[in-house]
Amino acid sequence: MDDITARNREHFEYDCVSAVIEELKERRSWISSKLGDGDASKNDKKPVKLLDYACGSGTVSKVLAPYVDEALGLDLSENMVAEYNKWAVGQGFSHTRAHALQLDLLAEPQPTNPELSGFDVAAVCMALHHVANPERLLCKLSKTLRPGGVCVVLDRVFEEERPELRPDIPEEAKRVLRTINKHGFTEDDMRKYFEGAGMVKNFEYVIVARPFKVTLYGQEMELKGFIARGEVP
């Protein structure tokens, strides 16, 4: 994800945050039984761990922090990592409790980091459409999960009618939009990716009731979103 793509995320996804927050709050127990009320580890001797991939400033981590013991954010953007860590420090969290790293799971050579294992939940929120090889990324995420761990993806539904490509969109916006690899995913797409990554157990794909309201270079539009989850055996 280059600087142009990072700027696109800032423009395109900022207004999605409220819908994403509400969806994650309402569906946390659907995502994983580990995300229950109260102290995350009260019924489990092992700490509950969250991997927030393409974390940005930490939207997913901010929602789920009360329900996990450890959160690790990964992002390609140095600025986003700094924002995440600023939030974590501001919350009084220790380094173990929550921090972010600048890291690309699809980079070559492959990153080696002892922190990248044993997660209960791996989340990718409004970022998979930027990824050149979504199935490969999900394969990498599956390797970070402990047995029974869950991968959850929240993104936009593919539709033939794409409002962001209407003719009155400014040329600069069109140039940025060309950095998007896929303009959404169908249920069949996601099932294929999860199955290819060995995470088809208890797979579900649900259309989000609230539209994602976004503003791109002054152009307001609504997009249909989904949330999908699957487990490693």
C-alpha cells in the first residue's frame, strides 16, 4: 500500500468509522466468544489477543480493547502507526497491552516477528480492497491465529453500479481510486478466500444494515458493506 493508497484511505474511509464502530460493537460476540463482557481473560488462563491488520489509527482496537488483554496493530503507514501508538499511550496502556508496528505481511522477504502468533482474533477493516492478493493475505493472517482463532473482515459489497466512478468525480479522485484493487467482494469471493486460507469453519458473510456513508473529494455517497468471519480448526 503506497502513499497514494494511504491518502485514499484517509479520504474515502473516514466517514465510515461510525458505521464500523457500531457494527463491531453489536457483533463482537458473533465474531468470537472470547469477546465477552467484563475482563477478557476472566474465564481463560491465556490472554485474549487481537491482531488489527491495516489498523490505521486503531478503529478496531479502540472498539475491542475492553474485551481483549493484548492488541497489536499492523499498518504500512508510518503516520498511522504513530497515531495508533499515540492513542495507546494516551489510554495508559503498556506496550504489551496495545501497540502498533509498521509491517506488511505480504512483503518479501517475509517478516519474522515472534509477536505474530497466538491471536484469538485477526481483523481487517475497510482495507482488503486495497490488497493485490486478498487470499494470500488471509493465508498469512490464518498463520497468526491460535487453534479456534477467528479472522473477521469488514469491507464493501461488490456492486455493478459503483457511485464513486460516476463521471462528475474529479480527475484527482479517479487517479486515487485506481489504486484500489477490488471495488468490493461478494459472498462467493470471501468464501473462496477463507476456504483457501483454511478458515472456512463456521464461515459467515452478513450484509451490514447501515450503509457506509463516505465523502470523497466533496462527493457524498453511500456504499453497501459486509462483515465476514471464519475460524481456523
